[in-house]
Amino acid sequence: MQDQNLNDKVIHLRRMAAEHFQKAAWNQLLALDNYQQNNLLAAERFAQLSFDDQMNGVECAELADAESLVLLDLNIEGGY
């Protein structure tokens, strides 16, 4: 049962990472559109949001990787 809970946690973290990366891409497009229209304040704001989302996505992905290693260690110790 513990394995399933860890597996669900890994899936949740990977989904969160994907959502953050998706938001980062969208905000980057908005930054580029605003830059093209010489709306530099909005462009900078969207660029910062994109960067923040990218960093959050990386953090979630790293947490998912760490949880995957814990799950792997538990499976090895359990003889699976």
C-alpha cells in the first residue's frame, strides 16, 4: 500500500511539473507578444512569470525524481 501512495505522489508531482511548464510556455508567448507591441512593462512581467513557473516546474520534477528513487529503494529492499 505504501508503494501505491508513493507512486500516486510521483504521478501528482509530475503532473504539477507539466502544468508549471505549460504555464511557463504560455507566459513566454505572452511576453513575446507584448515585447513585439512595445509594451515592455507587460513583457517583463510575463517573462518573470514564465521564469517563476519554469523554476516551479523544475522543483516539482526534482521532487518527483527523489520520490521515484525512494520507491525504487523500497522495491529493491522488499525484493520486488
